[in-house]
Amino acid sequence: MTHEQVQALYAKYGLDKPVLVQFWNYIKNMMMGDFGVSYSLQVNTPVTQIIAQHFPVSLTIGLLATILGAVCGFVMGIVAALKHNTVIDNLMTGISVLGVSLPNFVVALILSIIFSFQLYLLPAVYSADRPFISIILPIIALSTFTMACVERYARSEMIEIMHSDYIRLADSKGI
């Protein structure tokens, strides 16, 4: 590229302006919903159009991951509390500590290696031909943190309730 072409590109994208002006323009455009155009995914397509196109799948994955994490975490918390100070309690607590400690992308990588590349059970990437099978791994990966947090909370609250005075009184009366 010639120097004139480079300068024309700088002027076209506003890179010839001071950094603070560039940042202000970026924030202003972002607040107005203008994220520019894509240069890699779909060339010269507005980024907002690409986001809108993929939003339903992202929303589905997010909602299902939250529901799965809450339900599994609640069940695990109850089981861990009912089996307090046993191997099952220690196993559930260990799983929840791992779920809180590991970032979602690490969990996703581990799940992909196991279920996609070693066992060949689930696809590693999204396929429009098989949308429901394609979202299983992301749902599981994103639900681990929620599951772990809910499990820890449900376990601690259940143990606290089981050791409360009114539960002991009801237990002593045979109720």
C-alpha cells in the first residue's frame, strides 16, 4: 500500500484523530447502537445485524444454562445437606468448589475435549442442521458456576434449618 492509501484508511476510520476523540466517538456510537461493520465474520455487514441474527441462540443458551444450574444446584445442595458429613457431602462440596473455581471457558474446553474429540458424542461447534444437539455443551459449561453457587447456598441453608430448634422439637415429638 502506498502512503496515500494508508492515510486515506486512517481518515476513513478516524484513526487520524487524537485518542480521546476516537474514544469519545466509540462510546457515542456504542450508546447509539452503532458498532460499525464486520471485517471478518460477514464482510461489510453491520455488527448490530450480526448480533441480532445470533441473539436468539445466545438467549436460549443463557436461559437454559441458568435453569439447569439452579435446578441441579438445588438438588445437589439438598442431597449434600441430607447426607451431611458423609462421602456424598464431601463429593458434592468438592464439585461445587471446582464449579466456582474453574472459569467457564476452561470447563467448556474440558467438556469439548472429552465429549467432542474423545467420545465423539457432541459437536464442538454450533451447527444449524442440529441446533439442539449443538447447544448441549455450552449449556452445561455455562451452568457449572450457577450450579456450584446454588449448591453451596442450598446446602448451608438446609443444614442451618435442620439444626434449628423447631426442627429438633418436631423431631423429638416424632413428627
